[in-house]
Amino acid sequence: MKLGVNIDHVATIRNARGGVHPSPLKAALISEKSGADSIVVHLREDRRHIKEEDIRFLINNINIPLQLEIAPTEFMFNFAIANNIKKVCIVPEKRKELTTEGGLDINNNFEFLKENINKLTNNGIEVSLFIDPILSNIKKIKKLDVKSVEIHTGNYANAAESEEKFFLKEIIKIVELANSEQIVVSAGHGLTYEKVKKIINIPGIKELNIGHFIIGEAIFYGLENVIFKMLKLMREKDK
């Protein structure tokens, strides 16, 4: 199972005071050196963390894939194309939200996606959609001819231990359905060591994307050590 490290909140800390420290690029390079399979960043409308210049620095200096999370807007799609982005995850966005609150509303965005996703794929961009674990989403995704999804794990991540089984069953069902339709599945949002220990037992998830927990733990234990620990936990399952 692969690990994508989201470095948005390194930029959040930098932006709190302005300037250039701490550097998202340095965080990305440490993540790469520590064994991360990809770097994930979200270019938000309000630029609260990652900015355009961060993305350009990353593209020019890292040797592992960069996944750019963007809202379904013409500006963001054009930015991805103009900057030769290779991997995009389309996510919902509300200006006032503290963090992404759920998966993409495919119904409300269906026409835009149908008309515009081919602009990305025709430019060699691998596209995935960030979705809630609702089975009906897979049928809609098939109509868009999208080959990859990222399952929003927020409800599972926030659940008390007594409620975890319910949310894990939801994730299992959608992973099984997506795999049966030859859709590649990754997952992420709110995952910690303890939550990862359980979700890695679900067959068919190819990658976990984790940001807030890794950056938060890095304050106390160092980024390299946290990534090592997360990868060891994830890869024990692969043996």
C-alpha cells in the first residue's frame, strides 16, 4: 500500500507569520527521502496554505509524483493544465470550512465534470474524484469515465471505537464495488496510526493520503520519524 503525504499544513504554519519558513518544499524532500510515494497539496481558492509558487517549486524539485487537489472550477482546471500537473484529485471546497467536510457532490457538479474532465485527461492528467463512501457514486463516476477515486474517510476517522465497524463496512462495500468496475481506489482524511491499523485490512485500497496527523505528530517526533512509523505500520500488512 502506498503513502501520499499531504504537506498543506507546513504552508499553514508558514503563512501564519508570512515569510518562507517552514518550507513546504523542504517538507516534501524529507517526505520523499523517508519513503513517501507521493506528495499531496490542495490549492484552495483563498490560498490559506499552499500557493501557486509552492506548486511550481515542488514540480521542479521532487522526484516522486505530486497530486494536486483542486475544486471543480475552470480556473483550477486551467492551472493544472498550464503547469503540467500529472495527477489531480477533484475535491469539494467551501470558503468558510476549516477542512474538507465531505466528498464531492457529483450530482451538482456532474455537467461541469462531464464537459471538462476530458480537458485534463487529454493533457495527460490522471484524474480522481474525492467521494463519500456511497455506492451510488460509483455509477455516476462510470458515466464520467473516471478511472480513480479517493474515498473520504472522515466519518470513520472521527468515529468512536464503538461506531467504527459501521463506517468500515461502508468503506469496504464501496471499495469492492469500485474494484469490480476497474476503478482504482485510494483513501484519506483524518487518519491516525490507530485508524490506519484497521483500514489497511481492507483489500483493494492502493494508497492512503495523510496530512494533518503526520504534520501534527512531526512537531513532537520529527517528520522523518513519523513517516517511517506510518510506513512500517502500512507495509507490515503487505508482507
